[in-house]
Amino acid sequence: MDALRLPEAVCAVLAVRGRSEPEAAKRFLRPRMDQRSDPALLADGPAAAERIARAVRDGERIFIHGDYDVDGICATAILTRWLRSLGGTVTPFVPHRVRDGYDFAKGGLNAAKADGASLIVTVDCGTMAHETVTAANQAGLDVIVTDHHTVGATLPNALAVVNPQRADCSYPDKGLCGAGVAFRVAELVGVQLSANTDDLNAMLDLVALATISDLVPLEGENRVLVAQGLKRFSCTTLAGLRALLKVSDIAPGQITAGRIGYQIGPRINAVGRMGESADGLALLLSDDATEAGRLATVLDRTNRERREEDQRTLDQALADLEARFDPDRDFGVVVAGEGWHPGVIGIVASRIVERIHRPVVLIALDGAEGRGSARSIPGFHLYEAIAECSEHLSRFGGHRQAAGMDLRPGALESFRVAFNEAARSRLKGELLRPVLRPDVDVDLSEIDLELVHWLSYLGPHGIGNAGPLFRTRGVQVSGARVVGANHVKVELRSSSARVDAIGFGFADRFDVDSLHSGTWDVLFRLERNEWRGEVRVQARLSDLRPAS
């Protein structure tokens, strides 16, 4: 506190999260681009940059192959825009989820051949595409893989494989998303071509969008990239992002990591899940405001349709679980259904994880075959568990928290048993229970707008850098009432202070009248709430229990 001159609660959060040394705390509070590692430390990074730079100089046709999610689409847009600005001849491509399938596959290779490309650069995919990379080599095409997904026992036979997850990669920050890796490779290409990187840094808004949406940890370099990218977002020069902000009804001054994750990212993901992923890419590559507005409207409409499909699939999956789920028996859960759209099963898997706190695989069946999407819980390495079940799968890929797969014909029940056993061997004791751990205790008298202001410097928040969770003990709850569909507004009261609070979804968890009796221990996060021109502190409730 003496060194930083900050409120005690802020310093306490820094300390309990391992930043008790003042200089380390100052560095954390001021995320800067010069805090990142040298991109030349990426295994194969310099070789990849040299080959791409040569292709730009010689006028070769470069084929950028991305993925159909936000990360892959953003990575494709970043590298395409950057190489074109350097004079490169570039064709961008993102696969269609149903027609082309997952990863760098036959559809992408055929498109590269038809384009007349001599160099293929994958972004956010390719690490497990051994057969397709070999086929490209046999066709006389060079392939550079840039990716961040888990590496298998061997690497594809590409000219370069740039992936910080490689065991022999000395790059210290392993948590970059696909767009983050592509951005670092782009920097190396800029060095090769003696380019000014100002135009590249202007695309940090896309890096932030991808990093937040892909749910990689917001720590280390990722936090730096998102912090800088959020600043770019508020004054973005990209017509596509401006159009997305407009259809999402987000003013430039209201941009936060949360709004990007819950409002911007899903609209791009929607076309990758249920529409034409190429529309999302075209939006991020467009420099025409009218065209960008039209495409943003398409994304917005597709996202509404996606939400409806989400709910239908979730209702059916929960009905299946109601009939068969046994928490004492089922450690890893596999739910399958005919007619489910492959594009929404990942989202639905996440929602089921929230309900039952088990790793979940959702399978969209098409006859005897199936396409699956999986989501994990803290402490459970999803990719490793699924790799143990690989005999039942025709292909799979992913990382600790999320994965995708194709099921072998007729293998549903055998995969269900194998995945449950893989989870049973890993999940013990506390891992099976969701746990909320407060950072520090605070007194209600410590809470004011100044504290909320300084707490904002601990962000941006997300996976790996959650917003501070506070506990206050033995307080009274008054004025409890239901607002909206099932939210609860209350006032927390102690002998010295009062704080407004809201609990989203709390009407489903608590009898409102019972909150008025006794005293409570309360977990909450703090936020700035503006209503009709009045700005006040608001506690966003996480949980309550009778005071011990």
C-alpha cells in the first residue's frame, strides 16, 4: 500500500494472487506491449516468416486457411490484411462447418489448388492435419502451420509448424490463441520485409476479440494483447467492427471484455456454427461501411436463429439427462441426439457443464456416425482424456477446456463407457464440486466508487484473471424483490454502511422472503452502475449463505 498508494482491498487482491512485490504489481497494473517475449523464440517462427516474406517479394499466391470460429476468422483477417498491405497476393479461406469439416482438410486443400497457390499458411488449425499436409506436399505446395491447439505425438510434415504448445518450443507464453500466434508471425514477417508495424498494431482489436472469444487465459501476453486491443476497439478503423458494435447496440465508450465475449463474439461464431463462415470473414475484411452494415445484419439474424436452436437442443439434452444421469456413476457425460445442429452442440455442452459440473461431450448424430463437441471443468484436461478414447474416434482435436471430434460409425456406446472411465480415473474429491473462493474479506464501509475505479486496473477479466471476488460476513439483507425474469435486487446493510446488490438468476435459488431474516455471509463482485444519470456502486452477487 505504501509503494502503490492504492486502497487496501486492491493491494490485498494483488498480494493473494501472487503479486506482493511492488514492482511486479506495477508491471501487472500497466500492461504494455514491451512486456511480451521475442517472437523469434517461437519454434519455426523465423523460418515461417522467411518463407512468407519470400512469397510476398516474388508475387506468389498465398492461401491463408483459417477456422470457422471467432479465433480462426480473426486470425485469417489479420494475416490477410497484413500481407496484402505488404504487397502480397493473398486468398483467404475459412471452411464451412458442414461442407468442409473441421481443421485443414480436403475441402481447403482443393480450394488452394483451384486458386493456384504455391504456399498455404494455416491459422488456428493444422497441427493434427498430417494427411492433408502430406497431400499438399505431394501436389507441390509448401505448407506453414500456425496454431495453438494441443500437439500430438508427431508434427505434420510442413515446412514450418509454429505452435507454442510444441515440447521443443522455448517461447514462454504458451497460452496464445490462434490469432495471437498469427499476430506474432506477422510481426516476424514485418521484420523480414522492413515494414512499419503501426498498421499491424492497429489490428490489435481483432486480436483482443479472438483472445476473449476463444476463452484462453487472460494472463501474461494475452492480458497485454487484450488490454491494448480494448483501447483500439473504442476507436476501431475497421468497418466490420464498427458495424458489429452498431447492431449489438454498444457505444464505443461501453466496450469491455465482457461485452465483446457475450455480444460481439457470438455474432461471428453464429455464422461459423449455422450459416456461412465466409460472411464473418468478409465482414472483417470489408472496408465499405454499407457492405459491412449488410453483413453485420446477416450475422445478427443468424445469431438469433442460433439462440433458438441452442434452446431446443438444450431442452432435449436435459430431458435425456433427467432420465439417465447418475452423479455417483457418471464422471464424464456423453449425450447424443439425432437432428441436432453440429454448430450449437459446443454451446449447449457448456451450459450442461454449468448445470452438472462434469466434463460433457455432446454428439450430433447422423445415422450411425456423429460429430461431437466437448467442454471441461477446472482441473480436468479434456484433450488428454479424449485422446485415451481415440480408438472410438475417426478424428479429434482441441485443448484442456474444449475439444471436437468425429465418432466412428456405431461407436457411441463404447465411447460413452471409455470417456466415463477416463474421467473417473482423473476426477477425485473436490474436483467434483463447484467451489467459489473469495480473494479477500471486505467491510461494506470500504466500498465506494473510488475502490471500483482502482479495481478496474486489475482487468481485463476473464479466464485466468477473474474479477476479484469479495466476501463480507454477518450482514443483513433488506428490500429483496424480484426484477426481470428471475433476478433479485437487495440492499446489503451493516452497522456502518449500505450497498446496493443484484443477484442474476437468484430467484430460482432463494426464497426472497427468507432473505430478510438473520444475517448472511455474501460473495460478490463490484461494478459501477449508472441509471438515469446517477452513478452508484453495485455488488453483483455470486452466492449467499447464513452467517456462520
